[in-house]
Amino acid sequence: MSLTVQQTVPILRIFDVTKAKEFYVDFLGFKIEWEHQFEGVSPVYMELTLAGCTLHLSEHHGDCCPGSTVFLRVKGLKEYHAGLIAKQYGYLRPGLEPTFHNSICMETIDPFGNRLRFDEAAES
């Protein structure tokens, strides 16, 4: 068998589209690629991207459960972190922490309990 995975896209559960956009777009800097809703009162499903990362956010109760963690290996974490701190977002001020595997890590927690863990390997 010859399988090729072309992309992995985590789905994160959200409960409020406005709060999700405030956190993911306004604070973290993601771009909304598309947004779907069957009817005006049905749950929203959307795709966001940031620097090569793609996430799906879903209000649909059957898609996933809140409280998930997405681990992202990144470059340029210190600069990205400084930009986030400069925004003075009222709900989160993530720190940079050294890890046991010789990297630095920044963890963000969205308004729904989902975590994005940004990790950059130390320079050798």
C-alpha cells in the first residue's frame, strides 16, 4: 500500500463564533479561508490558516469535544510571542517556557478550553 498524507487538519470545538474570531483572528493572527453555515440558525464551520497551519473550528456538537491540544513545531516563536504580548489581549498573556526536550514553548488557551502549543527547537 502506498499512502500519502497531504495535510492534517485538526478540528476544534467552539461555542461562540464572535469569541472564536476575536481569539483566532484578532489575537493570534489567523486568516479565515472560508466559513459555512447550512441555514442562518445552524452551527458554523470554518477554516483558518496561519503560516502553514490549517485549523477547522466547528460549532457542531458531534464533530469533536472541547479541551483538545494542537502541537505546532514553529520557527520565529520569540518574535511571534512579542507581537502577541504587544496586543495586550485582555484574556491571555502567554509566556515562553523552556521544555525538557531542549526547546521553547508557548501555550495559548482559547475561550473554549482548546490549547495551541507552539514549540520551537533550540538552536544547535
